[in-house]
Amino acid sequence: MHAPLVVLGGGPGGYAAAFRAADGGLPVVLVESEARLGGTCLLRGCIPSKSLLHLARVIAEAEEIEQAGIRFGLPEIDLEALRSHQQQLITRLTKGLDQLVKRRKITRIRARGTFENSTTLHLTGDDPALPAGGKLTFDHCIVATGSVPAVPAPLQIDSPRVIGSAQALELASLPQSLLVIGGGYIGLEMATVYARLGVAVTIVECTDQLLPGVDADLVKPVHRQMEKLCDGGILLGSRVTTLSDEGESVTATVAQGGDQLHALTFDQVLIAVGRRPNTSDLGLERTGVQLDESGFLRHDAQMRTDDPHILAIGDAAGPPMLAHKASHEGRIAAEGLLGEPAAFDAQAIPAVVFTDPEVATCGLSERDAKAQGIPYETAVYPWAASGRAQAVMRTDGLTKFLVDPKTRRVLGCGIVGAGAGELIAEAVVAIEMGAVIEDIAESIHPHPTLSETLMHAAHAFFGTATEIYKPRRKRR
């Protein structure tokens, strides 16, 4: 069997590439080892976690609204119904992808693919569509194999009580106590869900703040909220050195403050310390593809690797490991193969942490600007001054722009607050269009909305924000 294009992996990057190539008239074979398309994001990541986070927010709102004089009873958690709700959501979306595959006349093969050489895949599986001998040759192959959780060797124990994010989303049960190892976005999102469902959560993070790499002023509101939620506390500058299954519990040895060790016991442990590219055991050594020191496939702006027949997108191609970045790269890879003038040239890739409050960033951060010696000025607007934030009782927010002192171009943006992920897109467009801070300040935003905080932050740059007094500079 031969195909002009094979896409290896059916996640958000893979199916985006396959769909775009098919829309351009290129015959496509999509190879995915799982029964359903969607990859980690849809099946056990982005979508189910955001559904659970929405349910957690509803519980939180029921508690918060009491100060306005409306009281609900304590929530009753029906885990079976909750799991059913999750599966129905995933099923609807995966069936939609199946229909799109059929309408685009893409050949779908359920199989695991490994490279025999630069133009041949060996497929294994029980799909009746498997080619004779399991050999699938191609002109080009787009590698979209995603990533898998990273688990440090000392924490790799065979215990049903030690789980990863995929198992955590299944909600097989609600433990009384949960240790979350890792204070990054995955750990904090799952900690939020479990804490809202009544579990006593403890977080251990090896760095000096939650959400390492994010500007500290954006993390502070999240840290304050997580402290309220996590009955077991937040241990920063700490690391779990060993885990031991005690039958009915798990004992974690935690090193805190140098070599000081503590033995803590939990019903369940969630390991959420990051992810690594799923590029091993693909037979890439039999091709011309080159990997970097972290296992990512090296590639150019058109997503082409060192092997002229193979392209790479998504988590397999390098950070940031985000579904929307993978989809964008998938379209670029397909358009390049179609002969269109496509190249990856994003100036601002948004990232959203769906905690409560949410954190959204794009472009340059203060941390990176300082590290790289890039001059910048900030424009900050606290949500406590926002009428909309006051009305919805969500004043725990902040909107911040980084601005070039000479040109006044927008370099970056960070937002912490309710719905920050929905607000960040305006800043992405501004950076991509080369907008100056005046452009945002002079664009009329609807009132009363949280989107106004971007306009007000721009006004604050000039010391003219209506709801706060902070004299600054004159406009040119």
C-alpha cells in the first residue's frame, strides 16, 4: 500500500494536518493506534479536564454566592453519573472527528507504526484495513505522536494508588487524601478538581513557586486560592524522594529545606511533573531524522526534519507542548506539502492554566525579558478597580502588558483572573499585528466587561486609567 501522505498520530496536530492536506486535494492515510481519534488532549487531557474544572467552578460559585444572600445545600457527588457525563462528552467529539475523516475521504488505519526506512512504515494491529504484510510506503510522513507523562525513576513504583493525570481524570474513586507531586499546570488543575470534590489535597513543588516560569505577580492570586483549597498545604522548595505502597495507603518521603526528610501518608498520589516527547521506539534511527538532546525531532520553519520525506509537528517537535500549537503546526506542514507559502512564524503562542483563577500569557514575560536583557516597561491594571469584576465577585485578577520603551510596541501580556483564557486572544492579535500600546488604549471596549481590563491596562501605561490614579507619561 502506498500513500502520498501518511500522518502518524491522530491527536489535534495529526488530524489538523490530515484534514488540511485532504482539503487541498492530497490523498491521506491517517495512522492512529487508539480506537478513537483525538489524542491525549481529547481522550485524557484538555477536554475532560476542562469539563471537570467547569464542574468544580460551579461548586465554588455555589459557595461564593452565599455572601450575596443565596444559599444552596452541600453538593452531592454522584461519581458514576459524573463519569458518564465525561464519556458522553468525549464520545460526541470523537464521533465528530470520525465523520470528518469520512467526509474528507481520508483512509484511517488503527495500528502502531514504526519506520523501516525513510519511506516505509511497518504497521501492527488487528485493523482489517492493514495493508498486506503491514507495509505502508509513502512520499511524505508527518510525525504527530505527541507526548507521554514523565515519571522520575525513584517514583516509578507498581501501585494502583500512584497515578498519572490520565487515571486522575477517570475519577475511579475519591480518596480522602491526595498528594500531588508537581505544582505546574497539570498538577494545579487536578488539585483544583479534587479539592472541590472534597478531597484533602497536598501539593509538593521543587521550585520556590507554583507554576514555575510564570511571572510571580500572576501566580500570587492562584497561590492564595490554592492555599485555601488544599487542606494538606503547599510545600514549595520540596521534593518527593521515595514512594512506598503500604497496602491501604502510600507513604511519601519528602525532602524539605535541604536534606530534612518527612514521611507523609496519603490515600493516593498523583505524579504530575511534566511530559516528554513520544519519539522513542518509532524506528527513527532507521531514517535521516535527527533528535535533539531532549528527544524532540529537529525541524525547520516548514516542519521538515533532516529527512526530506519526514515532517514533525506538535509535542514531538518541541515545546511548548500545547494542542493549539500542534494544530497550527499541522496546518503549516500540510500547506507546505501542498506547495503553499507556509512557515511557522508565530510571535505569540498563548498559554492558559485553567486554575481558579485562570492564568493566561502570550509573548514576552518579565522573567524572560530580564534573563535576555530585553528592555521593557509594564502596564498593569488590577481587577479590584473593575466594575465587572466587582459585580461578579472576581476581583482577584490582574492584567499586565509588557511594552517596548522606545517603539511602544506590545511585547507580551499576562492575565490572571476569571476567564483569562478567553481574554488573552486580543493580546495575541495585538502582538502578531505589531500593535503599539496606543492601539489598545484607543480601541473602545464594551462596558461592563472584563475585556475592558486590557484597555484600562493600556490607559494605565499613560497614567490615564479612569478607575485608578497612577500618573505616568504623555502620549506621543
